[in-house]
Amino acid sequence: MSYQSYLRNIEVNTGKSPADFRALAEEKGFTHNGQLAAGVKAGDIVLWLKEDFQMGHGHAMAIHALLKGTKSEDSA
């Protein structure tokens, strides 16, 4: 599955866009000025997304990659 497919499926299943997840992560203190906050681990993001959005591990890791900056909405 391509990264774009992950993002589309996440939006279909949650009603949230990548921009929405960026804003929510900022509100929760996982990011600051668009960058992962110091000390925030992948497991912290994954747990949040699994609990609040019932995401699977792969989809949660896709959002983590988005928040970390290793992937973007334009990534293949």
C-alpha cells in the first residue's frame, strides 16, 4: 500500500485530514511549531491514535511519519 493510500484510508475512516492530525498533535503537545516535541516517541503517537481513532499500527505509524517530517502529503 502506498503512503498516499494510507492517508486516504485514514481520512475516510476518521474524517480527519493530515492537516487535522497536525493540529491535533500540536494541541496535545506532541508537536511544537510543526516539529515533534522533545521526548515524544513513536509509541506515544501510536498509542494516542489507537485509543482515540482506533487506528491500526501501520496507519498510526503513517501519521507519526507525517508528524516527524519523514513523509508528507506528497510522498509516494
